[in-house]
Amino acid sequence: MLTGLFEPIHLIVILLIVMLLFGAKKLPEIGSGMGKAISNFKRSLKDSSETPDHEDKLESKK
């Protein structure tokens, strides 16, 4: 169903549509914002995976 979805011509068309919608000057800002959002998401996943281990250690000390 989704075969051939990300062929180069499709990606070029998507990029052109995004450029028309947001303008060429906004694209770096959008990319930067998305990069920061992804890194914050990864950091929160890492922090949440470390939290239960820390709580278990605290309970075992009681």
C-alpha cells in the first residue's frame, strides 16, 4: 500500500509544497525547532527510563 511512497520525485514535490506554504526563510527556523523538539523528546525518554530504576533503589533502602 505504501510502496514507493518516498521516491525522490515525491520528496521533491513535498519539499516544494512546504517551501510554498512557509517560505524559504522560515525553513531553517522550522528545521531548528523540529530538531530541538526531537532532542527534548529523546532526553525525556532517557530520563523516564532512568527514573523507575532510581525509585526501586530508594524503596529497597527502606
